[in-house]
Amino acid sequence: MDNHLGQQNATKKAISVKQAYQDQLMTLKNVMGVGVGFRKKGGVRTNEVAIVVMVNEKYLPEQLAAQDLIPTEIEGVPVDVQVVGEFKAFD
């Protein structure tokens, strides 16, 4: 399969899954936003399409209650947790 076409299909699926699970993900501790983008590994962007869950701080799994754990994938779509810090509105 053409890589571009594969990435298009992966993006469409990721958008669909994100829309289905966004409200649920937003209820988890520390989650600031949910989007679709490219997974980062070791701080470097990859070409792997993922659901991006934005948090203001990363926690170790043992520091969170079971209901606040962010899954590593949803319906076969990888989930990437990225630290964005706190959002602040300016006047």
C-alpha cells in the first residue's frame, strides 16, 4: 500500500476513534486536551499517526488511580501522551 494512502487511512481512523473517546479521555486526571497527530518517541516526531492526549505533567502508572490511566491504544489506534504544560488565558 502506498505510504501516503496508508497514512491517510490511519488519520481517518484516528479522527473517528478520537471523536468517539474524547469526552471520556477528557475526564481523566491531568488531561488538558485530545487531538490527532504524530506520535513522539524519545522527544522525536515519528510518522506514526496517533491519538495525542495532552497533559500538563506525566505521572507514573502507580501514581494514578486505575480509572485515570490513559490507554496505550484505543481500537487499534496508538495513543501518545504528550506534556504541554498548563494552558493560561491572557487578557
